[in-house]
Amino acid sequence: MFNGLIKDFGKIISNDGKTLSIASKLEVSMGASVAVNGACLSVVKYDSKGFCVELSSESASHLALENLCSGAPVHLEPALRYGASIDGHLIQGHIDALGKLISTQVRPSGSDFFVRLPEHILPFVAHKGSIAIEGVSLTISEIKGDIIRLSIIPITLKDTLFSEFKQGRRLHIETDLLARYAARVLEFQTRIPKHELSWDECELYSRLF
């Protein structure tokens, strides 16, 4: 699990489709989970200059590989430790879809980023809800159709690579964990015969959400 606060900017040294070699000062260990632009990947090799993470075929099929080419800068976040402060929101590092940066607008404080989302993840986004973009925990300021507006404050612009993103860039999107589970529970509720909830079921759902 991660919380969407970037701890280091890495640089892709090489990408052969199976392994990413990344230059970084991040302290890692063998088998450790690291979010690379929001994608949870496992460390298979490391030294004082950086580390390598493995790309499964499943992972590669969901990533914007053009943003992981040699020389590209990337967001890096190590996995959370139990007891650590969660300053963003809980993120699994599982990319749900690829969005597209439509435009940006400079504001008196920070900037607005407008991102188009694919239709199948729209049920999992909400006004003032949480979303992870390129591994960064953000709040949705507005939703219009399939486009969300993100208000990026100055400190986030400084501590991320967002200021370097160009119009048309494909972005790694992870929707809110609780929204996905809630949708799954409701999906199954429509498949079974209607019945009155028992007190045990009410208590179970209240604990989940």
C-alpha cells in the first residue's frame, strides 16, 4: 500500500519490456514494493546508484510505456510501513486505466489540470473524492462528463513532475479503493433476491465503509 506522496524523482536508465532499470537515491531492499508513476512493482536488483523492478505482462499492458522510456523522469514512492502517517489516501499501486491530460490553466495559486477519463472508471470518481494520478494523491475539484478538474497547489507542483507534463500525455489512473469495493458489493446485491438486511449484515457493511 502507498499514500500518494512522492519520495524521490527517479530516472529510467533502460526498459527492455520486462525490467525497468531506474537511477534513484531511494533506499530499497530485494523484493520490496515501489510505486513507479503509481504502478506497484517489485525490486529484483539494487545497488548504490539505483534499482531494477520487474514488469509482468499484465503490468506492461496497463502502463503508458512511452513515459517509461530511457531518460524519462518518474515518481517513486516506497511502500507504507505499518504505523506510518497517511497524509494522502490509501493506494494499492494497481493502475485502473490510462487518462489523458487535456489542458492546464494557471491560477493565482497553483494550476488546474483537466484530465479525460475512460468511461468504465467514471462510476468510481466523485466530486471532492480522492484519485491517484501518476502515483500522486489528489482531490477531484470538478467533474464534467468524462473530464475531471484537479487543482494542483504550489507545493504539489514543486514536489512532483506535474509542471513538466505536456498536453496529450497519457496518465496512470488509480481510482479510490473504497469506491471500487462499494461498487462491487452493490453489483452483487443486484444479483441476489431482494431481502431485508439483517442486523448482522448492517453491522458488517458499516464496518466496511
